Amino acid sequence: MDKVVLDKPERNVFWTATILCCASIIAGFLSGEALFFLAPPAFLFAYQMIINFKVIFFVLLIATPFSIEYYAPSGFSTTLPTEPIMIIFMLTFLFFIFLKRDLFDRQFLLHPISVVLYIHFTWILITTIFSADIVISLKYVLSKTWYVVSWYFIAALVIKDLDSFKKAFWCLFIPTFFLTIYTIYNHWTYQFRFAEVNRTMVPFFRNHVNYAVFLALMTPLTFTVAHWYERHSWQRIMLNIGKFLLLAGIYFSYTRSSWISVAGAFAAYFIIRNNKLMWAASLAVIGVIFFAWYMLHDNKYLDYAPDYKKTIYHSNFTDHMESTLTLEDVSSAERIYRWVGAVHMIHARPVTGFGPGSFYFNYKRYTINKFETYISRNDEHSTVHNYYLQVTSEQGFPGIAIWATLLLFVLYYAQMLYTKLTNKRYKGLVMAIALSFITILINISLSDLIEADKIGTSFFFFIALLVQVDLLRKRYPDLPESIPQI
């Protein structure tokens, strides 16, 4: 039998992997820390990244719906396996910048949306310097960095045309398809009781809100891609079943914000088709400003303080909805409690805010006892439950102005591209991206999900896709079905 002879670079990789594997196993057993066992696969991932990073990005897409939150005994927490992959992407990105600059599309890097994103990130760095807790803010910056690098810049290097988007979609859709079946089945075993809803999607989603929002943002994409296949093809059949599953999953999640976001996306479909998205966005901004002025004028918000004795959690969904309408539902009342705290924090530091990621550690000093509920001790360390208020309280008015500019730029380009494109598939893709993006914008008015795995990552992914379509339109005005790789 012939010997397999390795050349010098291959030998170096082999011995490095062997030594790392042995060292990590020993360290893992001696310390009792399971994260040491991730070192060998992390090394192999990094090696594969240098050879062909596109494969790893598709692995990241497949892993995203299945990702779980891991809490180490030391108090360290991460999301496995996605966050380690994103960290590797971030480190490899530096390698690309210095040694493989030709990979990057200059037009993508200088696109107006990219520029606003740079400004957004720069302001985050500035507010970190003035943060009330700089260590917390630095952790936030690191997490934000690997999100943006992986799902905006790396995604743009991988997803360059319709064919690569199809691969990306299936990498997300197939795991989501089976996870939805898994969750609905679990809920069926609990007879679809509202009180048991958070137990049905464990360990893949923290709660029913994260689960429902992810299904909501996948819904427009699924409806759109289904039309790209022949009527009786297995892809079309599976996607048609997927439509039903996603809507059923959203319904049985009992998540009010996701219900509203799906209805909002349905309305936005007609708004975009009639070229009225920017009018609608402008009215929404004006409405929010007027509502804020009304609630703050003469402290009008104090009239909506809940009755502590009546504000309870209802295990029956009908009672839950009725209490929501009267503001006696504990989750709604708790939101108001934190929103009031956020407004007072904004008043205290209107320019730089309290620093990224610092809301939880500061808000209780700024709340009003009149709005307190029995869950206000906040054992799960959750934040504002309104991302717009969170950005303003942590990054000041300049921060929310930059953030709002980014959102409006994305919506503007979505409307512009949909209006100008003639290729039906790309036109449909832009519509799907816009509607999925809008579901996120609606949901983050009642939740804090931009820093959450699955939803926050999708946010930057959708923006990257939109920029890529805009660049394709400029290079190929007619956007033929078959477009060469860039």
C-alpha cells in the first residue's frame, strides 16, 4: 500500500490540530469547562475559512435556527454553535482586509446604506467612551461587531445573485420547517394551552416571542420563493406546506406583536405596490412623535398607571387578551414601567445616553413605583421591550437619529428597487426582504431583539441582500435571469 505523504503546510496543519485537540481535552477535563472542547472544531473552521469561507457561511445559516443559549458555570454565556462561528468570521475578516482586499466590492463598501451603518457603529463607539459601565458597553460592541461582520459584510461576499440567495434561503427554511413541526407537536401534547407555550420551543428559542418573530420574518420569504418553482415540484409542495406551518406556528405562539407584524406586512405589501412606503413611514414617524408629546405633556402618562392588585399574569389566553386591552396584563404593565424608566434616563443623558448595553444596570433608579408590577424585579435581566427607546436611552438622541436614518434608507431603497426593477423574481425578492424587514421593525417596538440571535442577525442579512440587489441593478439594468458571479 502506498504511503500518504503530506507536504510541509499540510503537516503543520495536522500537528497544530493534534496538539490543540489534546490540549483542549486536557484543559476541559481539568477545569470542568465544556467550552475548551470547542477549540479543535474552531481551529478547523478557521482553516476552512481561509480555504473557502463560503461553505462556513452556509453552515452558519443552517445552524442559526438550531442555535441554543449556553450558560457556563463561570457565568459566561454564548449562543452555540452560531456565536463561535461569528467570532471566527470576525477574526478572519481582519485577515481578508489586510491580505485579500480584492474580495471586497468597493461599491458595496461605499453604498449609502453601508455609510450610514458605519456612522451608526461609530456613534456606538463614541457612546461607549462615555458609558456608565464601559465594560458592559465594550462587550456590547464586540457582540455587535461579529453580528455586522458575519451577516452584513461576509453575507455580501457570499450572496451575490439569485442562485446564491436560493441556497441561503433553503439553508434557513429547512431547519425552520422541522423546528416548527417540533414546536407545534410539543404544544399539541400540552393541548395548546397558553400557560405552557414557553415550554414548547425549548431549547432552540428562549421564549415564544423570539420563536414567533423568527417565523414572522421567514413568512414573506417563503411565500415569495414558492412562486419560483413549478407547481407540482417537490420544492413548491414543501414550501406550500411551509406556508401553512409558519402561519400555524405564529398563531399558536400566542404572540401579539407577531400577529400584528404579519398583519402589518400584509398591509405593507399593498403600500409598496402602490409606491407609498415612504409616505407611510413618514406618517409613522410623525405619529410616534405626536404620541410621545401627548403622553409627556402635563405628565399624561401617569393616568395610565396600573392597579397593582389587578395586574396579574393570566394562564387563559382569552383573559390575557382582555387584560391587554384594559392594560391590566402584567407584561403590558411591565413594559410601561420600563418605558417610563427609559424616558427618565433619556432626560438625564440626552446626548450620549448611558452607553450601549447599559439599560438594565441603570433603569431601576429612574422608574416610578406607581407603575411597578410583581415581576418588576426582572430576574431574567431583560431590557426596555422597545428597541427605539433602548437606543435612545443608551445612545442619546443622536443615536436614535442615526438609527432612524438607517431604517429609512433601507425602506427607501426597498421601495425604489421594487418600483424600478423589471425582473419579476428580483422584484419579488425585494418585496419579500422589505416585508420581512418590516415585521422586525414592528416587533422591536414591543421587544428587544436586534441583539438577539436569529432575529438580530437576520436584520443585517436583509440589509446586505437589499444592497446587493441595488448593485446588481446598476450593473445589469435589465437583470436577466442568469447573472454572472461578481
